[in-house]
Amino acid sequence: MKMEATILILLACYLLMLVTVITFERLTAKNKLRRSDLRVLNYFHVLLISLMLVTSCIINTGFFLLQFPDKITITQLTAFLMVFGLISVLPWKNFSNEVTVARYLSQEPASGIASYTLLRTLFVLIYEWFFRGLLLQNFSAWIGINWAIVINVLLYAMLHAPKSKKEMLGCVPLGLLLCIFTICWQSIWPAIIFHTQLVIINEWPLLQKSISFQKQNAI
């Protein structure tokens, strides 16, 4: 497949994802969907995952991006550990507009929480594979690494714009960081790990409180 056709397909997938996010945000804002309902969130994640996977099947490339790097230097490992520690202490919740689901998690069975956790983890993996993998790689081959990073960060931030301005702005340094590590490591796994780390920082306390609350009720 020609590079121009691949780029158009990737952008079409991105636009569908953006429309999905905007529609989801508007429906939840009008209370037509209860965003704190884990089933609604699961459907939302499944839809976005499906869009990204179907796109990969159409362009018939991309799964090799999930390979681990052949060699990790001391410099790469040191930089990774430093950023990992920095992410752990930064106040990311100030930038996130995620609705607190703790109010309703206590009503969910343990199986529902487990399925949400697994699907959320899968979503992060596929999401980074699409953004820091397919998009970054193909745009780099098309217009060069520097412009590919600029476009990647821009698209990443725009996808979070429907949530809040703070979250959109927070995606700029984070997106730049994820792109740099992906290029330096020649692997998307640092981006996957960092993104998963942020999800754990923001959502694990809520899930933990819900599980504890359910245990107390069971007693």
C-alpha cells in the first residue's frame, strides 16, 4: 500500500475516534449516558479498540511494533527510571477531568470491576500501539521524525480537548515525552508503561476504595 493511502486511512481512523470521543462527552454532559457506569465505559473502550484494530488490518501492518527492544543501554534505562519516578510524584490529577467513578463503583460486582480493569489495560496498550506506533512510524517515514512528533502530539492533545482544556494542555508535554522515548528505544513499550502508570495513579485508589467498601458490606 502506498504511503499516502496509509496516512489517509490512519487519519480517517483518528477522525472516527475523535467523533466518538466528542459524542461520548456530549452525551454524558447531557446525562443521556452515565459516565460512571462501568458498562458504558467498557462499550466506549471496545468501540475505540475496534476502530484501531480494524485500521491495522486494513493497512496490514503494525503488530511488529509490539516487540521488545533488542538492547537497552544504561543511559536508556537510567532515563526511563528517572521519568518513571517523576511521573509518580507529579500531580497528574490536577490535569485530569476524569469523572470520579467511586460513587457508583460500590454498586458494581467484583466481576464488573475486574472486566473494566482488564479492558482498560488492553485499551492503553492498543492506544499507545496506534499513536506512538502506527501514527508516529508512518508519519516519520512520510515527512520526517521532527514533523511526525509535532503532528503526533497535536493529534494526541486534540483527542483530549473535548474533556477539558487542562487535560489537553497536559497531553502536550506527556505526548512529547512518549514520542521521544519511543524513538530513542525504538519500541512503544516505554510509552505503554508510562501510560499504564498514569492510569494506575488516577484510577487504582478509586477501585481500591470500592473493593474495600464491598468487603465491608459483605461482612
